[in-house]
Amino acid sequence: MCGSGAKNCEYSEGLNGMPPTKRAGRSSNGNMNRTVADFRFALRGLLRAPGFTLVVILTLALGIGANTAMFGVAESVLWRPMPYANPERLVQVWETNPLKRWTDAPVAPANFADWQKLNSVFNELAAYNAADMKGAAGFDVFLSGTGEPQRLKAITATGNLFRVLGVKPLLGRTFRDEETFQGKSAVAILSWELWQSAFAGDPGIVGRTISINARNREVVGVMPREFYFPSRGVQLWLPLGFTPSTFVEMRRAHNLRVVARLKPGVGITQAQAEMTMIAGRLEHEYPDTNTKMGVGLGGFQEWFTGDARAGLLMLLGAVGFLLLIVCSNVANLQLGRAGARRREIEIRKALGATRLQIVQQLGAESAVLGLMGGAIGLMLAFGAKRVLLAFAPELPGAVPMQMDAWVLTFALGISLAAALVFGIAPAYAAAKVGALNERSRTGTGQNRTMRSVLVACEVALSVMLVSGAGLLVKSLIRLEQVSPGFQADHGLTFAVSLPDARYPKDEQVVQTLQEIERRLRESPQVEAVGSTSVLALGGQWWTGDATVEGRAVDDYERELRHKSVTPDYFRAMGTPLVSGRFLTEQDGRVNTPEVTLVNETLAKMYFRDADPIGKRIRFGRPTDKDPWVTVVGVVADEKQDGLAAPVQPEVYSPLARNATSDMTFVVRSYGPPEALIGHARQVVHGVDKDLVLTNVTTLNDIVYGSVKNERFRTTLLAGFAGVALLLAAVGIYGVLAYLVTLRTREIGIRMALGARAGQLLTMMFRQGMAPVLFGLAIGLLGGLVVTNLIRTLLFGVEANDPAIYFATTGTLAVVAMFACWIPALRATRVDPMSALRDE
């Protein structure tokens, strides 16, 4: 502090610890001192109002934490570069075919081989095989030889996959080109996580032999910790193991996903044009298999995040709206505090403080609040993201919150942005405060107007947020009301995979699966047991052409789904029989006519509303030599790709005619299905002690899990909407309470002149609800625009559903009325004499 005789003193301490006023001779060092002094005074002032400070910081922390957590999830999934060399040069390549209704189908091996030879736009193309149609999930394999067999997730790939991705192993090497094929494919590459968990990070793992599905494989490499492909759940990479002729001859089985690296200077548009030309050439050369077969390309990261993109962006926008509501609320609190500090600001102006200095001081307070709220919000974000990822469906590339530059920059940015947003109104109001000898109430009137505007903004934003949440809730309710095509109660399911090395023949596979079913039926708690190659709601197994007997040569169906089932599968599922009969044990035996069941959709589409019972169908084209199969029954449609997806034509063949070693069992119980888990495990181990039960769950959980994406985003948005309603109610209450305080003298006079309580109540309600009604009108208009952006996320609901908007406005109006009630009621109880005496 400068002495009284100092000539060059820049600042002097202000009144009552307030920041000093500026003197002549400002320097850059003086600017810094001034800024530091502003922040010191702001901190002291906030500490003198701990209740106000705590409420504001926690409110900001809620908004900033929610935004940071959602940004962390979206950034790791949508925008964080994937762990490959120049990932922006990687593209996903797929096949299309309007005749088969294919928009992004896997690729036939021979077509892939021709793409490799004929293209000039890619450095290389690599192929891989995964468990789902998107190509993101690994399939189950079992690591044995280390105690209980351990289930792993693996994919198979061509030998050049890691070269196309541009990644090097942490240990050992990646695949060689010749290891793509049978004879040299007995090798494996481990993920870093598997290396650590199953092999304790053994540095000598390379060259070691491990047993995968009862086959020995040599570990040739371990990938780096940050590497994943195609998703983080994959733990093991194996070669495709095809015969060399497969890549030359197989054009009818489409089972490969393809990733390619663009050559330098080549864009997706140019690559798309050339690949379309190549597809046309292949269609001309192979009309039997490639008619209308096209090619599609897309950025590799966009391909895998496409399903999650719309939902994540919607939630990110929702938390942005929530932060704006938080800022409006904090601004209202700041305006209330500014009214209480009016006398202080008048004194500071009287002592020579300029409007700019006062605005700077209030800006420093807002910055301190924003940064403190941001710091707590960042801590909340770490916990919130862990919760989000724990309850969220699997998100490709999602990782736990990391203290990286992107997250820190975002948290700091929105903290300062929030401080700017909620600090503008109080700073403007303070700048308009008159000098100490000015007795006008202009500033008070401006504060009241600003607070009303802020309430209107809160209500408008809340309408848009609550409308979106209402639409998603109604959509989820409609979706959950859709019948899955089976009775989910009392159903237990589990999967069993028979290793090809121990069960090389179809007869062995069928006998083992039948024996498991027979032993399961021995329990008195079991009503029925069946098994299937693909459970309902589990997607598709394989598809092909179909010919109905008696049609013209060129009149055949180009997309038919196939399932293998055991006779009691439909009884175990509780799937109704529409006509005909179910399968029996005799249907799969040698020297018996081939029969099949079909779903209702196939019966309507393929037989064109004629009775299909007794009709024959061939699983191929009219010129193919496949045997004729007789339709003996029609069953109700089972949902295949989700409750919202339309059912596709499907046939169910006896397992004995089309054996597969990977089957899902369904056990229908008389009591709680969970009680049969121990019995099922005992039965399977009794048949083969090395078999492992996987995906053990109930049919109810299958149905529940089929809408997990919709439920997750609906729950989150509904939570944000609830917080928005609460904040809007607090804001409305605060404005009306402030209004009652300002008008205490007026209310006292009115009551002294004979005004009745009902008249005062009506007056206060009218003034309190005016900004609410204005906000409702603006919110309805904005909601019509905003909710149209989530149209693709809705099921059975229109984006402009009037019932939702009516319920939203009604809910907010009721909330606003309750928020107005207490201050308005307090106004009717003002003592006229006390009010006049206080004035």
C-alpha cells in the first residue's frame, strides 16, 4: 500500500476494502495489478456471501459437468482420431444391391479379390470377418489349456490388415500375406489387455503356442495398449484361413467387411466413381451373381460411429440447452444480488469509479464463479462419464474420461463462456446505476425487465428440452408395446459353441445338441427346450435366393433369411403356430422329405396371400439344382433386427438338415427361469466338461436389451428436462419474490385504500405469468424446429405431435403457477402500516 506522500503511487486502497480507483499514468504493469486486484476483491466479496456463492457454484457445476461429460463421450467416439496411421485416409467399402434391398452389405470374397486387382485408387484393401452385420463385434472363441476355458472376442482377417491400418505391434510381428490361407493360418495376435489378463504380460509370449477352440496357434505378436480394431471389445486377431480358391470362386456368400487406404491425392468421390465402374464390369462378367451389385464407400470412423452419432449429438445439444438455462438462472441470482449492492455501486461511482471499472469488477466476479463452477464441474464430469459408460450401450471407441487437452480446453471454454453469458445482464444493470444523489428507480425497473426476459428465456429453452424428452418417452413407450413375436416370460437362454476340432462331423454336432436338450427336459421345472442358430432379435445368420414352385424362370425371390432350429424351439419360445404343424424329430432324418417352416411375412410376400401349406420352395434360383422343400407350417413373425425394424421373410430348417456348431438354447420353465441356470450348466458340463455356457440371460432381458439405446438416451434427456423444469421454477419464483419486495410500498398503499386480497393475488399472478406465457410461445415455435432434428430417433410418433406440446406447455404452466403462488400469497399478507413505515 502506498504512503500518503508517494508521488508515483498507481492505486490507493478503496473504501471498505473495495478495489482501488485508478489514478493517472496507467502502465501495462498497472493493468495487471488492476486485474489481480479485481479478482482479489471479487473473491473476498463472494466469500462474504457464502450462501449465494455456494448456490451459484453448484448450479454452474451441474451444467458444466453435464456438458463436459457428454463432450468427453462424444469426443472419444465421434472426433478422436482412431489409433491408425493417417486414419482420415481409411475408408470402409461395402456392397449394395437394390434387388436384395442391400444398402451396406458384406462383400463376396471373389468380388473383394477383383477389387484388389482392378482398382487404382487404393494403396491396399484388407478384409475381415466379424460377428455382426456392422462388422464391429468379435465372435466368441475359447482359450483353453489354462484351467477353465476363457471366452474371448476375436475377428479373422486377411494377412495385410495391419499393414493397411498402418500399425506396428508392441511385440513380435503382424500377419504375413500367405497366412491368410489354410495351411499357414495357425497363428494369432493378442491385444494388450488379453496379454496382461491371460498371460500376465509375459515378455516371452511371442512364439508360444496357445489353444483356441481346441486348435493350437502360435502367438506371433502383441498389439500396443492404445490399439483396437474394429472395436475395443476385440481381444484376438486370427487369419481368415480360406482356401486360395475361395478368393477366386466364391461370389454368392457375402461375408467379408473391407477396409481400404486411399492413395495420396485421391478423395472418396474419385474412389467411389472408379469402384462403381469396377462393379459395372463385374456385373457384365458375372451376371448370375453380380446383377445390380454396386459398391459403397464411407469414411472408416464415420462408418462405425454412424449408429451412435445422432443420439450423441442430440444429447450434446440437450446439455447445451441445460447450460443456457443454468446461465439464465445464475444471471437472475446475480441481478438479485446486484439490487442488494445498489448502494455500494452508487458510493463507488460517487468516489470516482467509472462504469467500465464497475463492469470489469462484476466481470471478475462472474469469471471467478464460472471458473470455480467449472473446476467442480470437471470433477463431476469424471464420475458422470463413468456412470454414462456403465449404463450406456456399447459405444465404438468410447474410453473413460481422460484429462487430455480437449477435455480441459472444453471445460475451461464453457466455464468462461458461461461466465460471459450470465455476467452480461448484471454488468449492464450495474452500469446503468445512477450517482449517489440520483433518486430515480430506473435501475430497479431495468433489473425487473431483465429478470423477466431471463425467465422467458428459461421457459422457452425448457419447452424445447421437455418437448424433445416427451417425444422420446412416447416413442419408447410405443416401441416397448411392440410384440416381439414370442412369450418372454419364463424363458431362459444360453449359447453353446462346439469346437470344430472335437466335433468335425455334422452328425456329432447334432447328437451332442440333442443330448443336451434331452437332459435339460429331465428337470421337473422345465416345460420345453429348443435351440436355434440365431435367437429372435439377434439379427440374421445367412440369406440367399428362393424359388417358389410353379413360377416363371425369371420370377424368383432374391433375399431369404435362414435359421436352423430343433423341433421344440417354437414351443420353448412361445411363438404361436399360425397354420400347419411344427417340426418333429422325424423331419430331419435321412431318407425323409425335406420340410421347412416359414414366417407370416414370407407366406404373404412369397405366396402372395395363398395358403403355403403343402407348397414347395427351393433355396436357390430356378436354374439351380437345390432340392425342393415342402412348407409344413407357418409361425408368427419373430422380430429379427429389433422391435422397430420390419420383419423379413424367413425359413426355419431342421438342425439335422443344416447343422451348425454354434447354437442358442431356449428353456421354458414353470417357475423363475433364473433358477434353471445351475441345472443348465450342470447338464452341459455333464455332456462335455470343456463346453462353456455363454450369453446366459432371460428372454425378458433379451427384449429389454433390444431397446437399450432408446432407453438410455430417453432416460438421459428426461433427466435433463426434469432439471430444466426445476431451474425454471426457481427462476420464476425468484423473479416474483423480487417483484413483491420492490412493490411492498405500493401493495401497502393499495391495501390501505381497500384493495382485496383476491385482486392483489390476481395482479401478482398476471405479472408473474406474463414472461412465462411469452416464453411458452417462443418455446413452442423453437420446439417445432428443434424436435424435427430428432425425427430419425422416433418410433410411431410424429415430431410435431400436438399431445406432447400440449402436455409440455401444460406442465410448465402448472410449474410456473406453483412458483408464483408463494410470493403472490405473501403479497396479500403485507401489513399496510409496516410497509409505509419502512418506506
